[in-house]
Amino acid sequence: MASGDPAGPRSFSLGLDDALQAAAPYRLEAAAADAAPISWTVVPASPSAGEDLFPNSFAPPEGAAAPPPARKRFWLAAGEVALMEFLPWAWDRYVTNEDFARISWHTVSQNFKAGFGFDNDDFNTNQFGHPYHGSLFFNAARSNGFTYWESGLFTLAGSLIWECCMENTRPSWNDLVNTTLGGMALGEMEHRLSMVLLDNTATGAERFWRELGGAIVNPIGALTRLIDGDMSRVYPNPEERYPDGFRLVGQFGYRRVEGSAAQNPNQGAINLAAAYGDPFDADVRKPFDAFRGELDLNFPGGSAISLAEVRGILRSWELTERTSTARQVLEVSQEYQYINNQAEVFGAEMFSGGWMSRYLLGGGWVAATDLNALAIPLAGVKTIGFTAPQTGRDYDYGPGGGVRAGARLYAKDDQIVEASYSVVWTHTVNGVSDNNTLQFFRATAVIPIVGPLGVGGEYDWYSRRTSYVGRLFQPRSTQTQWGVFLVLTFGAHGLRKPKD
């Protein structure tokens, strides 16, 4: 299970909860010791019950033809980026009639003269809307054969064009960072998840529903498939469809927010998490060959989305033998974080580096830990309850850093207990505050019942302390919450027994 974390200090060790598969001599549902590579299905069903949502193997079918090499199509990618510039602008200009969308050659010239600064858009626009817009730029290139880093350049170009030319306001540093780095992290997650969902060898109704699901996850990728005719064409699947492991987890339950300041103390809560790939299977050499993504929804509440995050490994290095009972891996990751609750409103793109460990304890029990340092180019942190005349916002911008640590305990194929703590510091460069310190602690416990079903509980604690120039401190803002939930797990961990 994944955990929530304020400023990105989220302590889920990427792929560590998948470590169980490597620890156990057999899966909970394994057949004979000499069985074929571990397989999985989303919903246990008889062959007549219909096709499974995901492939039943983490490797291409034996003897399957290799997919053709990706072709880099610059002009189609550039055209889709231009479309993603035009459509939002046309909506703002002609549907919602926004003043900032009234552009001309004169406004473009003025933007270049003014140079970059910081804007006063609301928090959700800057920290959620712009990263999502960036993911559209990113997948315009990614779906047309470009690599992760090459697609990042398209994202940067798309952001620069929007800032200089598609609004009549001064270009902003915060939009450039959020759109580019956030768009890369969200975009690659969307690209990989859509590849797992799609099946180029499927036909009929199954193909229709897979293509529809892929379009919801990755709309620009679907546009490219529509233009190419790939939506109906039968051909080999790409490499990204066969990660070393893939799992979806849903938590559905009740959450109680404690404290007199809680506006909605009783909430329904839904948490959706996806784990892709296995950093312990081999050194991660391509960005996001292993990643985690998570979305936390609550109702009623001040914000329907209280958490959204992505953490993808850019590169990893194995420090121990793969047959060892104590595995050690160094990794560098790129992350996107969005936190919105009564104590902490935080959004940032981050880079992290750290140490992931997995220990085989015997009897199918596994312990996993991770320790990371965080580097934050620019974070948005809400500091006051009113609009500051200096910025036109109730939140401030600044760079920062932090640390996070976490530990997990597994029994066979199930995570049983998790505990994590993280802390982040930011120094304000645009806003009314001076410094911010954010902390988070979370503990969860899950009891498996049968098959994909389990029950669990959680305890969360958020804290923010803000200082101002002149050694003034705002009283610490905290939020404590606990919850109970049902757990549904689809898919399987990708890690296998220790390598020979």
C-alpha cells in the first residue's frame, strides 16, 4: 500500500513493496516449483467469463514478433504541441472570455520586454493544471517515438511558447517549472499506464474498451494512434507493455479528521495507487522503468483531490549480489507532489536520491526500508488564509529540500505494516513568509481476507510551521486523521525469487 506524504516527503520505497515476490520461495497461489514464470490476472474468472483487463504475463508471449522500432516524427509531434497550445487558448478566449487570453503581436512583444517573474494564479491552476497541461506536450512527443528526455525538451518548448505568446501577462518562472518538470513526470506515467492497458493484438469489443481506457489515461497518445490508424491495426505490443511487475491497489473507506478546525471531520475516502516495474530485478537504465503513482480522493472536503503524486526512478545501481538476502540499491528519481488538506497545501516537482533495502527474514517474511534526500527546485506552500497584496496569492514560492524514511513488513504476497516519516524545508523567494517546515507521519496496517480483498486502517499526521521576517512565527498548523478501509488489489508484484 502506498502512503501519503506532505511535501513529497512521501516514504514509499519505489518497488520495495514489490520485494515480497523475491522473498517468498513461492507465490501464495503458485503451482509447482518448476512452474512457468509467474502469471497473474486482474479478476479470477473462468475462460468463458471474458478476457482479463491486463496481460497474464510480465513478458511477451513466447515466440511473439518483436515490435517495430519507434519512428521519431518531429512534425506530427510539433503539430500536436501546437494543437495543445491552441485549444486551451481558444477555450479561454472565446468560451470563458478571459482577459489574459486577449493576445496580439503587441502583447507578445511586451512579454519579452517584461521578462520572467511570478504570477498570481490560484494554487490548483499552478500546481495541478499546469503540470497536467505539460503532460499533454510531453506525450505529443512521447507517442511519436521520442525518448523521455527528448520529450522533456518538447514540454519545455510548449511551456515557453505558452508563457511568451498565448497570454498577455508576464511570463512566470513557476509555470515554466511546473509545466515542464511536472509534465514530464505525469506524462511518462500516463504513457506507461496506457501501454499496459492497451493491447495491439486484441480485436472486437475488448479492443474497443482497451482503446477507450487508454484514451482516458493518455488522450494525446490516443490522438496519435487515431491519426496513425493504430487504434484498429493488429501488430506487436511495445516493450513498455511488459514491466517486471504491475499492480493496482484501491482503498475504499471512512476517514475521520480530528481537531476543532476540521470543517468536514467525517469523510469518505478513495485511494488509488499503481506500481509499475521492479527496481530489484535489474539496474534501472531508462527513466520510469519503475515508478509509483497515487491519487487520494475525499468527500466532502475542501478539495476533492487531497493528494496526487508520481515518483519514477531515473537510474538505479545494485550494490549487492542479487542472490543476497540483504539487497541494497542506490537510486535517483524524479517526482511530482500535490498535497491539499487543512494543515498543508503544498505542490512541487522534486528530484530525490537514496538507498533502498530489502531483507529476507525467512518463512516468507520480508522487511523493506528506504532513506532519501530531496531537492526541490520550486515549491508552492500555502501560508496565510487571505490574499496577500504583495503577490495576489495566499501561498508562497521557494526552493527547498528534505529527507524521508520508511519501513515495511510483508508476509508472503501481502504488505502487512508500513510506517513513514518525512520533513521538508522551503525558503521563500516570492511571497510573504520567510521559511516553511512541513512534517508528515503515516502508519498503515492491512489484514488480507481472501483473494484480492483485505481490510485495513491508517493514522496520519500533518504539520506546517511558517516563519516570517523579523523572527515572527505563525502557530503550528496540524492535522491528525485516522481511517478504516476495504482493500482491493489487482495484478501482482513483479519481483521473483532471488536470482541464481
